[in-house]
Amino acid sequence: MRRNQKILRMVELSMLVALVVVLQMISALIPPIAGTVSITLTLVPVVVGAILFGKKGGALLGFTFGLIVLINCISGLDVGGNILWNANPFLTALICFTKGIAAGFVPAVLYELVRGKKEQASGGRKYAAALVAALSAPIVNTGLFVCGMLLFFMDTLRAWAGGTDIASYILIGLAGVNFLVEFFINIILTPAIVRIVEVVKKKIN
């Protein structure tokens, strides 16, 4: 790869990192739609980076996402996250980074898997690969968060549920509504993701 291409890739990746930081800080200021968990607006740039820069780029953006989530938990901007931080800082950090990194790494893996070889990938196959990548991000992010709560913060989960059924609370109050919003945002923005990727790849190549 030529030096100018490497510099351009670094600039593009840095811009996505900055966008992840800004969007996640904004997300922390939005009151939870339901329950105690804030919605995230950050998964789209994470997916774009995963498609453009592969597994390492996706993991880096996911790490950045997890770091800002953790900072919001510590500062109290994320009210629910702050409760978890006060209960167990190590496990809270573990959940933040695990789900964040996975939300960037897994879409990159799935995109490459569905797209197949670059030379043989048609427009339709690339779109399908981008759609799978985009939809996997909220599934991984929310799924790992719920698993972390069930494994490490069951007492907190029961307290948040307030005596209601845990499964119902998870589906409706904890992450269900937020997940659906994030999921449909990614569906709607998939064509934009594809277009952004095409434009940026032309510049890089």
C-alpha cells in the first residue's frame, strides 16, 4: 500500500473514532426510552469502520465505544451504568469493553464471510453483507450486555425489575425497546452505510 493511501486510511479511521466518541457522549444525554439503559447512536460508524478496515479497525472502534460507555458509567452520565460501576467496577468495565469490541469485530467477520472474495462480490452480495454486518452490531451489543447482567449483576437486575418477571423486564424494560430502536436504525441506514463505504473505498484505492 502506498504511503498516501496509508495516511488516508489513518485519517478516515481517526474521523470514525472521533465520531464514535461524539455520538456516544450525545447518547448519554438522551433519557432512556424505557427502563434504566441509555440508547446508543454509535453502532453505525462502528459498522462502517468494520466494513472499511476489517476486524482490527472494527475492534478498535468497538474499544473506543466501550471506553466512552465506561467513562459515562463512572461519571454518572449513564445512570444505570453508574449503579453497576458502584456495585462492581471491574465487572462493569469487563462488560463495557467486551460488548463494545465484539460489536465492532463480529460485523467485520460477518461482512467478509457473506461478501466472499472481493473480486467475485456483486453489488447485491455486498449490500447483503453490509445488511448482515449492520444488524449484527445491535444484536451482539445488547446480547452481551444482557448476558453480563444475568451472569454478574442478578441482584441489581432483580432490583431494577421491581418484583416483575425478570424475562419480561429484560425484553421490555432493560434493553428490549432500545434494541429495537437501534436495530431498525441500522436497517434504515444500511443503504447509507453501503454508499459511504463505496465512496471511501474509491478514495483509499
